[in-house]
Amino acid sequence: MTKSKRGRYTLEFKQEAIRLVESGQSPASVARTLGLVEQTLSNWLKAHRAGSLQGAPGKAQVSAEQMEISRLRAELARVTMERDILGKATAYFARGQK
């Protein structure tokens, strides 16, 4: 098992994630869309409600381009999984037609 590097997120990124949850989306779907662990998003929500939400300190912050790349990678993984499931379902039902 490889150890992944800990993510650093800007305050704006965290606030946007919280805004998505507060707009009615489920925390699980927001976390998947943004490429986050659901527990991380939950921690941000708790900190926001307590009034102590902060951005990443120092120079290791995630840029807007990196956030977009992360979101697009997560979306690509989801769409690829959906495509694979549809292909398997098509093969299953086609086999039943014969």
C-alpha cells in the first residue's frame, strides 16, 4: 500500500464544497465529484458550523487548475465506471435474447 501525499486545499475550495452541500447535494456525491474523502468534507462542514474553517497555510496551496484537474479526474473515473457497467449489462441482456 502506498502512502499518498496529504492534500492542501484553499479556503475558497473548502467554501465551495460546503456551498454545494448546503445547496442540497449529498456530502457523498460532492466528495466524489471533487475527488475528496467523504470524512474530509465532513470535517470541513463541522469546522464551518463551528466558525473555525481555515485554508491551507503556507505556499503548498492547491491552485485553481489543480482543483479543476482533480474534479475532472474524479468525473472521468465515475463516467468510466458507468460505461463499464452499461457494457456489462448490455452483454448480459444480449446473451439472454439468444
